Amino acid sequence: MEQTTPEFFHDFRQELMAGAEAHGAFQLSEFMEAFSTELIETGFIEGFELCHYRAQRGMRVDGYWFNDEGALDLFVADFDSRDELQSLTQTDVNAAFKRVENFFEASLSKRLFDDLDETTPEYGLSRQISDRKALIRKVNFFLVSERALSDRMQSIEGRQVSDIEATYHIWDISRLQRQRSSRGHKEALDIDFKEEFGSGLNSLPAHLGSGAYQSYLIVMPGEVLATLYGKHGARLLEQNVRSFLQARGKVNKGIRTTILNEPGMFFAYNNGITATAQEVEVEQGDEGLEIVRIKDLQIVNGGQTTASLFHTKRRDKAALDGVFVQMKLSVISPEDSEIVVPRISEYANTQNRVNAADFFSNHPFHVRMEEFSRRIWAPAHSGAMRETKWFYERARGQYADAQSKLSQGEQKRFKAEYPKPQMFTKTDIAKFENVWDDHPKWVNLGAQKNFARYAARIGKGWAKNQDNFNELYFRRAISRAIIFRWTEKMVSGEPWYNGGYRANIVAYAIAAIEEICKRADKVVDFGRCWNAQEVYPELEEALRKAAKFVNDDISQPPQGISNISEWCKKDSCWDRIREKIDQLESDIDLSFFKSLVSIDEQKIKQKQAKKTQKVDDGIDAQKKVLEVPAQKWTKIRQIGIHRRIFSEKEVEIIKIAEQIPQKIPTEKQSGILLGVIEKANNEGIM
């Protein structure tokens, strides 16, 4: 039975209180974290920085994000830790937006920062708005509310605020509920081309037969594509492309040159765009078939072309009248999207083939982590009677989905086995891992960019040797999660903490500890954290000192840098901390260094874990091979030989598989047969 909005509100409130207690945070911070995470995951925003400021002069702001395209997102919260669900009226909405508008205008033209404490997040934000005045092309105001929007409330039209284009977005508790209950699918874009641009898109049907997906070849005007990107930004890009673009973020010089010098040749020179949609509406126009409406347009290849058109138009004032882009559009149902869209993107992104696949939730790495999380029991906490598991949510909404059809008693048992604080996502694991193994600045650049970096790194590692991602890797990742979340809670409770920059402090504090360990040729005893399911005392004390050390350092950015969060995104921030790391090292108790594990000991454990994983992979491969009937192997061999897709070695091993159960392929042969299955799938033989 579908949950009512009051029931959702009640559960959400309990979730907030539990989260605030677990993370040592204020409920407002937890509230903003919940909404911003949802908005980032679904592509409405790229990132989020908490910045709570409230003034008696009718100003308020609760968060922000500057993106790379001259847009500023400003957030204002409607949150009072209400006991019951209440209605959000037009008057409430107008008042909330007015307060955040006042903050923006005072920062933009009245030097509000002069009246603020230089060490606070609000000073950094206000100063940055003033400094970037000439670069801000658009401001997006977001109201996030724990109340339910009144049915009488009309949408708010965009307008100019201090001569800058402004848009207004309301995320109330009902909209959050709808988004969370969409079972992993984000709120779809619905584009009416006749209404927005005066005409449809010229197209040619490209689907044949009843079993084929609807497909169309479209001549897309560059002006239309740039306008759509300017309006909808990252929401227009499928998550893989969005993350991939954010990892690079540069305008393609060849595309720019063609637009400026040979716009009429753009169609001939450019490879075009591959896109998907949930639904399309077509009409017969004067010049043939026209697509007049597309629901959930998502670009799965060609994101850089799209972004480059937009940026060249904006920065170079380029006319796009003569620019056209070829687009291949496939209509894919939401039910099939998780399987089909990754394949479209992987095959379309040939030059970045490995990286393209890495972002998807069904990449083998994520599937393996999910399998570990459902199988491996974590030791009981100190004083607890029962063991629990850590739930890896490789696809958005899995944790809620797993409980949706359970009775109340079954839900209680599920939460006892998988406690909510022990649920973690793809972006979480990227955060936990990158502060130790890569560069802390990536965590400060936002969840999407950090995940893009992690995905590229894991993709290369997986291609090199997938056995490195074994049970030891999973347990170490959980230990790092425990350390990261404990450090967050610790920082919030320290007497020196003034309420700002917690994420930056946590990332650099952990990275500083890793740097000290590296210099000593040792590593933190992650096994001890796993066994106790908590941070051990010697590490606790070292992290406390590291957090204070980092806070003191980052709160004094170099001359000319006014925003501490921006300073923490630069390589030079980490370079400066590392230069002073000897000071921190000398302040840490000797007992911490005695608690560390030698690198040689760690390597022995990793080697054994790889061996075990290799055996597990072999057994798993045999299981999958044995599931395929012998007659199916015969069909695969016959068609494969006819189409010349298998090597002689593969054909000989298929012949062994045809004799199952009289003959059983070895683990090594089974690994080759899995490759045969993949080839057969790609050829449509299976």
C-alpha cells in the first residue's frame, strides 16, 4: 500500500533525528543534507555547500553551489523541526524567496561581507558573489521545505534580480516523497518543442519490425540544443555523461573553431549526438515527420558537443543559426533503461569505452560490492548481541525498495540486519576511498566530480586485475566509512568548531593521517576497525589532533582568496598542509604509531585475499556456465562459426560445454566461456 504524505513526513522526521544524532549534527544540517543529496543524485544540482546565515534584516541563506557555467544555486530552508505535517502557502513561499533574494542582492552590490566574520561560510559566500559579479549569468533559487505545498500555490515565473536571470524551484516534502518513490528514476524533463521553439524537430523513423525500439534520426538546430542546455543544464545529460563532463569540463577547441569559422560545415564535421527518451510525440508537418514533444530527453553520448555549443554561444557571442547537429534518438521505457542505456552509452562512447561503463550502477565492480554487502556479516558492536550488515546501494532507492513490500514486522527485522546508518551509496564509497587513496581536494569538489574521479580510477584497476576488489577491499572500505563518519561526528562536537567547513576539515584531516602513515611505511589498522566496528582509541586521538591542525590551517587562506571552501578545492591547499605535516606528526602520541600495521604485513593480506577472490571467481564462472543447457552451447557454436565471431580455442572449449554434465569445464575454461556468452549476447544469439 502506497505511503501517505503524513506517513512519509513522520518517517522522514525520525530519519532526520536519528541521522543528526548519529552524525553529531544539527537537524537543520541533516535536513539540508537529505534534500541536497537527492537533488545531486537526480541531476538537478551539481553540488552543495552548507552555509546557514540568518539576519534580522530579512535575509537568509542555507546553502549554495557555484557551477562551472556561470550559474549560482542558492538555497533557503523552511525548517522548524515541526511535529506534524503542515501546509506551505503562497505567502510563506514568497517570504522565503524574498529573504534569500535579499542576501544575494546585498552581497552582489552592497558589500554585505564587510559586516560578516571572515572565518564564517557566509562571509566566503557573500564575498565570492561580490567578486564574481561579472561572471554570474544566472541564479537559481531553491526553497526546500518540510511542509507540503498548498494545492492553490501556482508556480513562480523566472525574472531578473539585480539584472541577472533568476529561476525559482520549490522542493516540499511531497515532491521529495514523489522523487524517492520513483524507484530510482529521476523526475523526467518534459519538453514541448512547439510551445518552446514554435515548431517540432524534423525527423526520420529508424525502427524496423515489431521487436525493435522506436528510434529516430533528427536534425537538431544548434540554437535549440544550446537553449535547452542553458535552461536545464546537467539534467539534460545522462548521469554517465554528466559525471564524465564534470571530470573534464573543457570546451572542445575543434567544435568551437567550427562554430566560429565554418558553422555551415558543423553537421559534416561533428559525429552527432546519441540520446534516449521515455516517450515522444510525432506529427506530420509540411516537410515530413516532426517530433513535437520529448519526455525525459537524456544525452548519452555528445555531452561535450552540447556543452560546447552553449559555451561558445555565451562566451563568444556566436550565432548558431547555421549550425545543425545529427541526433540518434531511441525511445526506452523506464523499466529497460538500466540495462539498455549503459549499453548504448558504452558502444557510442568508443574512444572512452572503459570509462563510459564505469559510471553505471550495473558495472561489475558495483555488482560485486553489492553482493558482498548482502552476504558479509559485520562483527557485533561492543556491547551489542547481534551482528549486522552494511547495505551498499549501487542503484538509487534500493534500500527503500527492499522494504517496500515487507510487513511491519519484516521491516523491523530488515532494519535490524541493515541499520539505516550502515547504508552507503556509490558517491559515499567514492568519498571514503578518495581521501585515503587519491587526493582530498576531489571530495571537496562535490559528490559528482569526486565520483567521476573514483569511477575512472576503479575502471582502470578493474581492467588491470579485478581480483584486487575482494572481501578484504570491501571490509577495508567499511572501516574507512566508520572512520569518515566518526570524524564527521567528532568535528561537530569539538570546542574549536564554529559550525562551518566540516566537510573540508574531515577530508583533509583523514588525508593528513594517511600522509603521516605513508611517511612511516605503515598503514592504519583497518582490520581492527572492522573487528570492533568502531574507531580505536589511538586513531581517535590522532584524528582529533589532525582535525584541529587542518582547521587552523585552512581558516587562514592565502592573500586574495576570500572563500575557504574554494581554497580547499585547490592543489595548493593540500600542498601547504603537507609542507607543515611534521608539526602534526610531532604532536601525535607514540602509541598511535605503535598501533599501525606494516606495509609488508598489509601486502601479505592483500595477496591472500586476491588468491581467494580468484578461486571464488572460478567457482562463480563454473556456476554460470553450468546454468546454460548443453543444446544452447551447440546453437552458440554453430551460429558463432557461421558468423566467424569465435577463435579456434573458444570453439574447442564450447565443444566441452556441449557435453555437460558428462564433462565439466574447468574454472579457467569457464572464464573463457563467460567471454563467449558475452559475445553471443552482443550478437543476439542468446
